[in-house]
Amino acid sequence: MTEQKAPVAAAVIYAKDVSRLSAFYARVANLAIAHEEAGHASLGSAALQLFIVAMNAHVAARVQIAQPPVPRENTALKFIFPVTSLSAAREFAAEANGALKPAESEWTFDGHRHCDGLDPEGNVFQLRERA
């Protein structure tokens, strides 16, 4: 009898470019890419499974991607990923065509330093490190 792993939290991000967003979150949020193929990818850690799924073609046609990214804030959700270093994550985000707000924008709450950022498609996310 094989031992089953306990379920972990999971989230989905719809993307125009699955490969680009998968690489971004793998680097910035330190998630391992478990599976990737045309149209979807699965990334994860011990506590989270993140799915990157291609947008429906009709929706994707209306989504404009800019560089630098323009915030797409018309959602009620914001994902928060733990990192060991906001400073290092800021560099990783910039290298991967995303952005993390400057250090002056960080704040401390509940024993963590927090900072918002944008992925390459403009989705708003937040990173936090232990204070």
C-alpha cells in the first residue's frame, strides 16, 4: 500500500504565456516546475501547488501585455508567496520581466516584511519574508 501525501493549498493563474509565467514564479517564488506542456503547467512546494493555465483564446485576445507590466488589479484575490529574501526576489523579478516595488514600499505585519509586485503579465502578487 502506497502512502498518500497530504493535500496542499492550490491556486490557478490564467496566462497568455504559460511558459513565461511558469519560469517567473519558479524563480521569484522558489517553486519547482513539476509538469509543463502547451496550455498548462504545475509548480509546487511542500505547502502549495500553483497551476498556470492558458487563457481562453477569446479572453487572451482582449488582454494587452506591456513592458514594464501594467497592473491588472481587477480581481478580488492576491497571492502571497514566502521568500527568504525580498531583496533577492526583487532582482529575480526584474530579470524575469516582472517587478517588485522598491524597498521603501515594504511594510511589516504579523512577523513578516511584505512587498507587492507584478508578474510579467501584470498580475499583482505579494511576497513576504520573516521579519
